[in-house]
Amino acid sequence: MNLIAALLALIVPAAALAQWTGTQPSIEAPNRPEREVPFQARIQHLSDGDSFVVRTEDGRRIPVRLSAIDAPEKSQLFGDIARRSLLSLVEGKPLTVIPVKRDPYGRTVARVLAGETDVGLEQVRAGMAWHYKRYESEQAPRERREYARAEQQARDTGLGLWAQPEPMPPWRFREQQRRRHGTALVPSVYALFSQPAG
């Protein structure tokens, strides 16, 4: 019997063989890259209200996109105000970057702390960005509640961009731009590396 099982193992998939022999298959979990560890950095260049380039302690320059928020694009109404608001939160301060994932443009999507201050949450709280609910599943439940509450309070009090009657969400603005130009708008992240902050 052992010889037959050994021969079958060479030609029959493990799961099928396990089902035939009445045993549970031993299947290894696929190799998945571990989440990157948090790191310390300082601002190198700011692009808009939710993305920037940092310089790490060992001199690397890394493009970062704040997780779970979406700020107006530079060419949108309130885009420059949102950018200056973010600059005031991060300029000259040691930052803790807590990576969540990489986006299709190679940016590190991350929660960023300036001291104890959650930079993304502060942008939402000040009415400088939307809580990006499309990606709220990537947040811890407590963070998700804090961000949602912060946006609602900013809306209710007309803070920042919510002073406008109907502010256009950046994701809708980007979609309009894509349709208008017929191409996807790809951030030129690498062009940012040589530019100073602010």
C-alpha cells in the first residue's frame, strides 16, 4: 500500500490524493511578503495634501501616500490650501511612517505620525481631505471610526473644503481628467526626489 501511495503522490495532486486516502491534505500557505516595518523619516518634498517624499535616517528617499484619506488634487479648488495644511503638520518634524501597502505607482501607502499626531486624521479633521472610504477596510476599527467621525464633524461645521456648497471629491475629479485626456494620470513621483520640501 505504501508503494502505491508513493507512486500516486508523484502523479496525483496532493488534495486529490488526500481525498482518495481519506486524510487531510497538508497545504503550505503561499509565500506572502510581510508588511514593511515602521521607520523614521523627515519630509523631503510635498506634492499635495496627501502625498510627499520623505528622507529616511539612512538617506533613502521614499514616496509616501497617506492611507485612508484623499485630498484635493493640486489643480483642484482647495488643492493648494490642503497642501499647505499638510506642510504645517510635517515640516521640520520627525515622522514615523507605518506602511500599509504599496500602490500601483510604487508609493508607500502609510499611516504617518508627527510625534503623537496622526497626520492623515488631522487633515480630515481640519476639512482638508475626505476619509477615503474605498480603503477604510485597511484601517483598524478604531481608526476607521475616528476618521469617519472627524469627517462628519468637519462637514457639520463647514470647516475647510466643506465651506463649499458641493466640493468635488478628488476621485471624481481624477476620473473627469482621465476621460478628458483619454489616459490615466500617473503621478510623476520620481520627479519629486530632487525637489526640496515646501
